[in-house]
Amino acid sequence: MSDYYENYLTIFLFVLVGLGLFGAMIGVARLLQPRRQTAAKLATYECGVEAEGDWWTQQHVRYYVFALLFVVFDIEAAFIFPWATVMGSIADAWAVLVEMFVFIGILVVALAYVMRKGLLRWM
Amino acid sequence: MSAPAGQAVPLLLGLAIGPTIAAVVIGIVMVVAGIRLVTTDNVVHAAISLMGVLAGVAATFMLLGAEFLGWTQVLVYIGAIVVLFLFGVMLTRARLGEADLDAPVAQRWAAAGTAVLVFGLLTTVFVKVFGSAEITVVTGQAPREPGALTSPTTAADLAHDLFRDWVLPFEAVSLVLLAALIGAIVLARRDDREHTRPRVARPEIEVIDEEIGRGGET
């Protein structure tokens, strides 16, 4: 258990060092930079093209389907990870294999449904 | 969590110092993020605060030795669910910061009541079930008894429980995901059809779009 915490302590120290470096660089830049703001400097910069139009646009609902597809298959992946770690050593390996393929099969039905409904095409 | 003999975990008042400090810090961060989540006027700020709360939950899982669960929390909740929330915000017609997010007073009371009830229920359940349970600390590659309270819990431990004792709930998860996907498609499809139809019944389109916007937020 101690080892376990020590591993995370290492990660935590790395994060702290990273944040420190980031803060130091921004801080030094802040201390050294001359600050003369003009209207042109404060304008929104977008690839050298002047920004125009409203800042708020309503996005199309089709993005939602893609986001949800991502969530569904993200959760599927989360279940496949522990499954993959025990497949070589578990007692009823065949039963566990079938269990996972039933799980994936049901989600393939979902994917087939989405495809059949034409939502994977970019209309 | 008790450490076995020979394992030097510094104790103060019977508590392991390092993990206790970490738990307190995580708790403070979560409470601050949670308060910010419900008090902010900007939906995107609320989503970012939610990310902080969920990161705190993940850190707590890791602190308790549930490493895989913690990282899954990061992947699924911070990586996917909050993204889904932000997509929902992008789909709504209301401009950011201009929508009135203040809930009516009755709703606030209902929310406060629900929060207290959930807290009471969870506390009771945890104390009743785990009140005097000792977590056995496993070091190295020691084999684990099925269903035993051990720490840290590896992905393999989780898989043994999941694929031996909890097969049916596991398969039910895929059906829930299927239902969620079909639900989202039903909503999205209706919107597409309305957009391709010649725009004569204008008020009807308005109503349907609003419905979908609301559906996206939840």
C-alpha cells in the first residue's frame, strides 16, 4: 500500500514541477514584457482573418449523436480493459469470452441502427 | 485502512497522515467546486466546476486504492460525460450568460431536501454495510479472495468479480447504452426531418427545437 501511494506521490510531484515551470515562464514573461495595449492588439485574433458575426451560434443537433456514440463506446472500452487483463488466467475463459462478445454484440446492434438511420453520413 | 506490520505508514491518532491530508485537501477542492457549480450563472463554468468535482471523486477512488475505478472515472466522466454536457450547451438556442439560470424558490427547497436525503441515505448505507469492515492491504501480487475487501483493487480483481458474480448487470449495461443511443437518435432524427421540410409551419418548428435543446442539457 505504501508503494502504491509512493507511485502517486511521484506523479503528484511531477504535476507540481510542471505547474511550477508553467507559472515561472508566464510569470517571467509578465515581469519583463512591455505593456502598451492598442485597439488592434486587443482585437480577437483568428488566423489572421478579422473575426466577424455573432460570437454565439447554435450548433446542429447531429453533433450530439456523435458525442453520445463516443460516450457509449468509451464505456465499452472501459469494460474491455479489465476483461483483457484476466482473459489469459481466468477459470472459465470461454464463458468470459462469450460474455464479452454478447456485450459487444448488443452495442454492434446500436452501431448498425445508427448506420441504418443514416446518422453516420455527414449530410 | 490498516497497514500490515513492517509497512511503515506514519500514523497520527490512528490515521495514516499522508492519505488523511490528501483526503482533506480533495474534500475541500470538491466542496468549493460543488458550491461554484450551483452558484455560477454561466453554464460552461458550471460544467468546468463539475469537472473539478468529478476529478475529486476520481482522486478519492485512487486514494482508497481503487486505481482502475479512479482512472475510469477520469476517462468516462471527465472525458465523455462533461463533453456531452458541453455539446448539450452548444446545441441550445439560449445565448451563454443570458439565460436565467436561477431556479424558483420551490425548486431550491426541493433540491436542498433531495441533497439532504441523498446524503443521509448514502451515509446510513455506508456505515451499516462497511461500518466496522477492515480493508486488508494487499502488497505485491498476492492472490485475492473473490469479493474480499482488499486494497489496492486492480483491474484484474474487478474483472474477476465482474465476469464471475455480476455477469447479468454487466450485460444489462450494454442494453442501457443501446437504449440511450436509440433515444438520442429519435431526438436528432426528428430535428433533421423538420429542417428539410419546407418551412411553412413555423411555430411548430420552434416548439420542437426548444424541446431538443432542453433534451440536450440534461
